[in-house]
Amino acid sequence: MSEPSEQFESTVKKSGYSLTAARRTVFAALQGEEPLTMHELVGRCEGIDRASIYRTIALFEQLGIIQRLQMGWKYKLELTGGFVHHHHHLSCVRCGKVIPLPEDANLEKRLLQLAASQNFEAQSHQLEIRGLCTDCRSE
Ligand SMILES: [Zn+2]
Ligand SMILES: [Zn+2]
């Protein structure tokens, strides 16, 4: 598989859009390990006005570059399958912390097998384990 940034550039160009500074900045800001709230994302895109960030997010969702991760009544934004190093999360229901899980090749294979057993061709998946983080458990 090609690098996430190459994948990103070719997806944007193939769809007939140009790689503006706002698009590059928003993509770079989402490259971190953790999904971001809209507020956090805006904070990481210094020099880009809020309206451009919102338009960029809408475009990225349309192009399948990012997805919303529903967290109760809120949501966070993260890159989809081919655009980020794939990972699963632990999600704390009390403080909202999202902790990436280490990769597990066996689990990945098993998930694909399960999908295939239903005659389904898997393209991507999300896996979130909800519960209490160490800090919240010790309170
Ligand atoms: Zn917590
Ligand atoms: Zn996975």
C-alpha cells in the first residue's frame, strides 16, 4: 500500500480538486494517533480560517478521506482506512479519552475472515472498546 500522504494527494487530484494549503494543513493535523474534535482540529490548523476548515472537512467526508467517530452525543474526526496507519481504540466513557490499541495482525485477519464468511468483501472497519481509563478507575 502507498504512503498515506501519496494516497491523499492522488485522491484529491483524481476527484478534480487542487491541493490547497488548507487541505494539506487539515490532512496533516489529522495524522496524529488520536481522533480530534472539531475544536481540537481548529486549534491545530493555525493560520487557516474556521470557514475553510469546515469546508475542507465537508469535502474530505465526501471524498471518504475522513470519518466521524460518534462519541455519545459528540463526535470526533479521524482519517479513514487507507489514509492513516490503521488502529483500534479504547474509549473512556467518563473523561472522553481515546487510547490507540497496538496492532494485532491475527485480529485483523480474523475480522476479514468473519466478513468473508458472510460472503462480504470488507473494505474497512472501526473497532472501539468503551469503558473506564486508568485515571477514571482510580477515582
Ligand atoms: Zn477516563
Ligand atoms: Zn483493525
